[in-house]
Amino acid sequence: MSSMENPKRRISIVLVLFSWIFMAAAMAAENTSTIPVNVGVVVDLDEGSGKMYLSCIKMALSDFYASHAQYKTRVVLNTSNSHEDVVGAADAALDLIKNVEVKAILGPMTSMQTTFVVNLGEKAHVPIISFSATSPSLTSLQSSYFFQFAQNDSTQVKAISGIVQNFGWRRVVPIYVDNMYGEGIMPFLIDALLEVDAHVPYRSVISQSATDDQIEIELYKLMTMQTRVFIVHMMPKLASQLFVKAKEIGMMNKGFVWITTNGIGDRLKAMESVLNSMQGVLSVETDVSDTLKLREFKTRWKRQFQQDNPEIIDVELDAFGYRAYDAAFAIAMAVEKVGNASFGSQKGNASSFNSTDLGSLKVSQYGSNLSNALSLTSFRGLAGNFSLVDRQLQLSTFKIVNVNGNGGRGRAVGYWTPEFGRLAKQLNSTNSCNVSAFECDALGPIIWPGESFSVPKGWEIPENGTKLRIGVPVKDGFTEFVKVTTDLRTNTTDITGFSIDVFKAVVEMLPYALPYELIPYAYPNGTSAGTYNDLIYQVYLGNFDAVVGDATIRANRTLHVDFAMPYTESGVVMVVPIIDRRTKNAWVFLQPLTWDLWMTTLFFFMFIGFVIWVLEHRINEDFRGPPSHQVGTSFWFSFSTMVFSHRERVVSNLGRFVMIIWVFVVLIVTQSYTANLASLLTVQQLRPTVNDLDDLLRNGEKVGYMRGAYVYDLLIHRGFDVSKLKPYGFMEEIDEALSKGSAHGGIAAIVHETPYMKLLVAKYCSKYAMIGPIFKTDGFGFAFPKRSPLVSDITQAILNLTDDGLMTKIEDKWIKKDSNCKDSTGNFSSSALGLESFWGLFLIAGIASIFALITFVTSFLYEHKHVLMPLDSGTSKSKRIRTMFEIFNEKKLSSHTFRSSRHSDSGVGAQDHEVKALSPNNNWPESPQSYTNHTDATSVFSDRGQEIPSHGQASPETIPTIELAITIQETHETPEITRSRA
């Protein structure tokens, strides 16, 4: 029994052993089924930051495969040290590509190193993945195997320009390192600043290997300039030297502004030793959300880094370390996506192999697939969402940090988001500020250098610098504006005048001291060194810091300088002699109205007379009589309304309607005429000899201008002949020439700018008048260099000077006017009233008259339609029309005016009734038709043999004749018959 159990036991033991062996073999087979993929890492292992990046890459791969153990591929890191050198980086990359046959390279660290390595990767088809090179110039390489996982420097220039615009600074000086990294951002930064009207007057370039003394020399140079806003773009090591020196020489005091790019901002933690020298700095940083995953990674990384590098204690994790972690994650995902594809390489067309022979580089068959997989990789990384556009990381949010407080870590005062493209105090804030608005508070409270809470103005006159050199014109005439007097005994120069006093008052109103020196623009002998254009150009050349004087703001001058707002009136005017025309013009009574208004009024007087005659002559004895009497009465009645002296009655309603409107029109016109005539005879006693520049051209008059002034070109362009233009320099010369006149060797007018001519008229107010402006100009202004920060402050001070009334006091001091003079600067254009002022009244009167005529004619035709359209169509049309005119010319005895007249005269004999007019005002005999006898009345249509029926039954054709007969019969009836009828 036992003998049988032993074999069974041995068999069981053997089976167990075989199963163990099988399992071990299976596990071994599983371990050997993963595909290793060589990936190179090129970093500066001589720096703490390089070791920090390498540590993040290793932790990323460890974390990736711990969570993806089932993946078949495994990234194998091959690290090479670039030794902080461009050639070292290129040599390390070449070794990894040729000898190790890596499928991709992470690194190198700097932009210059990356430029060489990218070219190698393009040739060997090996993807180069940079997590810390940020220069925009790298995109110009246009390599399909280069991936820029670090944020491109050009993406932050909008955030920087937004800060500059938010505080209204107009001049900015960039300080950058003299290499590809520093120069790459400059074109983008300057363009962004120009968009917000900020100018770069100077660029401070510092060598990467600059010593402290060299940096100090450059900073002292910056201190002698006016600009106090600096943008620093360099690596942390050089930036640390810069800020320490700036602190030492006093450039971190009140009034200075320092802004750093994210190349410094993202590494502030690594600069903790110099942060005390950076108090008040505004730094742009890449915003990384503080997630739980990030906090856990920071803890693990710190522990792991200290274990691996116990001798390094001052290295801090930064945003580029997060990018390195995400880059390793991305390469591992891309490698797995490609899968177990062929990892072989094909040797290039080279005859021999040499480790330093670039022509023998092997072309990776794996590179194209890996490049495509990387382009499509996206995930949520440590630094945020990871996705690529054209092999570049998408735009991210930037945080604006104010370095201040103990330890100097700083605090966030605002954000810039690519979605809105502007600054905001908080992320995802709906109250983001548009800095193009007049007032904007896009950032939180900031502690500026020198522990100041007030916003620096961005520029300052250097205390150890020279005073502002201000050029002043030297001139002979019109010295009330600028007068330069030189004392030969003391060799001193005294500069006075209206323009000088205005500038001094403006400087006193500035909220800061502005030291300056007035320098005459003259030769050693005291004569002028050039024209005003030459003087303005000296500012552009840098010989003067400003020009103060009677310099006009002109378009050609603004090409070289900026002007503050004008402090005098603008425009070019002409001054002409004045004469008293009041007693010399016999036709002055015609001047209150223009000829078109005179003609329109005359026409309406005649038209209204005609309308009233049409409406009244059939029913009103005042408008009857012989034709000449009717015409005279109508015109007399119409014109007498001008003085409201008409005696004729108006009895028809339509006539009264017309007269109501017409009398109102006449009242308005006569009152306006009276007022304007009184004004011409009493107020406006003096008038200029010329009212317009075209009159001078038309008459060929000679015109004066100031010697050397731009007005000469304006007159030539206007059409004046050169022979008709005469230059002058002094007021006395101008007075003499104007007094002579153009016909006696003088001039008819002087053309120049308003301020000068105001001075001339003020001195000779009783002789000359100022006409215009005839040309538009912008007045006198102070000139400064292009984009000078002084322009806005000087402009504001000029406005304050004007509002306070001080400008008027200065003007009264220098431009004195005789107390007996009246203001002769008015516009002497024609004061006659024109039709345009009354056409509405005449339109109403015309419409009312036409309406009355239409109503009358319509009523008349309707009343006598049986005459125009008789039943007997045999009557000729001309006869019917003539009959209508005869009826129109007759009295309408059925009118109430004639009926009332007959009743009032019923006691008077027929004899008197025949010879006396019905109206007491009528001294003329009646028309012949009134004396037509019965026979004549019955023979109106005698040519057709028609007679009135004897039995009183008239046919329709004879109704007009019967009407006439009745009219004549009633005229000859005796009073007895009339009474018997009644």
C-alpha cells in the first residue's frame, strides 16, 4: 500500500514542480514581450535646473507605466549632458542619433541649443521635443520633426502691452540678453507696444557673459534717460545680476517700473536669493492651476529629488519642470500609439561611417509615425490641458504677479486670458477690463518699487542729467510773441514774450519739477539760424528737446515732432483798411434786402392785387370802373398794404382770407426791413474795403504776407501771381503799405495768422479790420520729440491754464488794445436779408391766393355752366366763351352788397339812380354795358335770329339774354314800380 503511495506522491511533486517552472517561464516570456524604445534626453546636468528637468522626466515615465502596465512599449531614457554649450548640445544629440539610434530627443534646454539640434532631427527624421526653449524664432525653422512644448515667447507680448496700456505709459525700454532667446521676442514685443501707442526709444542689450561692472555701466546709462519703464527678458542667472545692481544704484526706488517676461516669472522660486532686490517688480508668469494632482506631485518630487541629489538644496520646481513631465508623458503615449512597428533605421547614402560625419546619419523609419502620433496627442497634464496646434502648445493664461513682501514670493494682481485678449483681476471674471477705455482698473493693488502705492508716470527728468534744451526762434518783427535780447556787456540772453510766458505758466502747473534751458536758434552774431521748419527739424535730430515759440502746428512738421494742443486761436486771416460808407452811399435804403427778395416782394404785390381784383370786381364798387381805373385801384390797394393805408373795402370772404395772410407777410417783411436798415445806419458804421480773398484775385490787387511764412505757399496755391505778393516783417511796414493802397505802391490786404493780425488790429484798430479766417490752421503749439511723454502733461496744463483764466491775463499783457477801439475782428460778410429767410411766408401767401382763385373760378363756372354747355349745341364755342367773359366783367347785382345798396337808395328818383354810382366812393361812370337798352339785350345772339319769347317762356338758349335784359330793366325802373313790387 505504502509502495503504491510513494509513486503517486512523487508524481504530484513532479507536477507541482512543472507547474512552477511553466509559470516562471510564462512570466519570463511576458517580461520579455515589451518593446524597448530608446529616447534621448539632452539637458545641462551641470545646472540644478537640468537635473530638476531630468528628475521630472523620469518620474513621468514611472507614473505613466505604473498606471499603464499593460502597454507593450517601454521608453528607455538615454541621457546626455550638453554642458551649457551650444556645441555640446549638438554633439550630445548627434551621438544619441547615430550611436544610440534614439527615436526621439527630449531637450535641449535653451533656444540656441535647440536650433542646432532641430536641424539634426530634421535630417535624421528624429522628433525633437523642447519643453524649455521659448524663442519665437524657432518657428521659422519649419521642421516637421520639431515640437515646441514650452509656451512661445510671442504669446505673452499682449499681456505685457496690456500692462503698459493700462497705466498709460508711452515710452518703454526693453532690456534683453544678446542672443537668440533675447532677440527673438523683440519684433513681436515692439509691434504689440506700438498697437497701444507705446514707443521704444532705446533698447538695452546685455551680453550673456556680462560682468557686474558692465551691467552697472549700462544701468547708469539708462538712468540718464527720461524713460522709467523697463521690460526685462533674459535667463534667471543674468536677471539676478541685473536686479542686484539696479538695487545698488537706486533704480529700484520710487518712480521706476520693472516688468519681466515669463522666462524670469516662471523661475522666480529659483531666484529666491535675489527677490529682496526685486521688490515692486511686475512679472508675467504662466498660470498653472493648483490641483490636487499637482500638489501630490510636488511632494513626491521633492522627496525623490533630495534622495537622488542630496548635495543640491536650492532647486525649486517651476513651470518648465511641469512641461518636462508632460513632455515625457506625451512621448510615452505616442510611442504606444505607434505600437510594435519596425524600429529599424536605414543608413543614409554614405560611403563610410564616422561618428562625426553628418552625411552618414541614419534616417529613422520610426520618426514619421511618431511625429504624427505626437501631433494628435492630447491629455490633461500637470500644467493643464495638453494639446498641440502646428506642433506648438496652445495659448495658455498668464498671471501678473507683483513681487513684494517678506521672502518676496509675490502675489497675483491680475490675469491675461487668450479668450478675451485683455487683462482681468480674476480668472473667469465677466468684469474683464477693456484697457482702451478712458479709465480702467484692470489690475489689483500694486506695491511699486520704493514701496510706493501711487502709479509711476513712466518718465522723469534725471536728477543727474542735463536740463531740457528748448529751442527758441529768433525774429525781428512781432516780438510781442518771442523777443530775444542779448546783453553784450554781460554776455547774457533775455528771452521774453507771450509764448514764453505761456510756457512758463504751463511748467508751473505741472505736478513735478521740469528743469529747462531756453536756447535761441541763432548764429553767434545773433541772427536767426534758419526758418521755423529748420528749428522744428532740430528736435527730430536731437539737437533740441523741445521748441517753444510762435511755431504753427503744420502737417509737414508733425512728421518729425509731436505738438501739444494749440494755445492760441487758429486760422489764417486777412487785414484790410476800413472806410465809413454810411454817409457816402445814396442807395443804402436798398441794402437791407437782397435783390432776389426785392423782386419776389414786388411780384407778390402785383400778384395779390390781381387776385383781389378777380375776387372783388363783380361785387365791390371800389374795384369797378374803366379798365385803367381797375388796374390802378388793384395795384394801389396792394402796395398800400405795405404801410397799411388802404381805404378800399374787401367784401368777399375769399378776398378777406387772402388779405389776412398777405397783411401778416407784409408786416413781417416791413418790420425786418426797418430793423436791418436801422442797423446799417447806426451800428455798422465802418466797413472793410474788401470782404473776400476772391475780390483781391478778381481785381488784381497786391497782397502782403510775412517774410518767410508758409502763408506765401497758401496764396500761390490759391491762384495769386508772384508779382502781386509783397513780403513784410514789421507792423510799421504793414501799416504804411496798407495806408498807401495797391494803386499807390502799397497793398490792399495783408494775409497772415490770427495771433499776429490780432496784434496788428489791436494797435491800429481805427484803420483796419480783420476778415476771416480764410484758411484753416491749428494755431501755435509747443513741439516735442515723437511720442514724448511730456506732450500729454503739457496739453493738460494748457487746458488748466485756459480754464483758470490765466491765459487771458497773459494775452492782455502782451496784446494790448486801445481802450477807445471797438472790436473790429468780426465777420464783415453781407448782412442783407435774403429770400431764404422768408420763402416760407411767400409760399403760404402764394398757396392761399391760388386756392382762393381756384375756388372762385370753380364757383363761377358752376354758376354759369348753362352758358358754357347750352342745350342748343349750335352756338359756337367762341361765342360762349365771350359771353362768359362779358358776364365776368358785369356787376353781380344778386350779391348782397348791391341788394343792400338798392334798398338804401329806394327814396331816390330814377333819374338820379341812373347817373349816380351805387358806391359813395365811386366817381367814375359805369361801364357801357350798364346802359344797354332792352333791344340790345335781346339781340345778344341776333346773328342767329333769336328773340326773347313774348309770353315770358324763355328757352334755355336765351337765358343769358334774359338775365341781361332784366339787369337793364331793373336799372330803369322807377321807385314807384319798385315799391309796388315790394
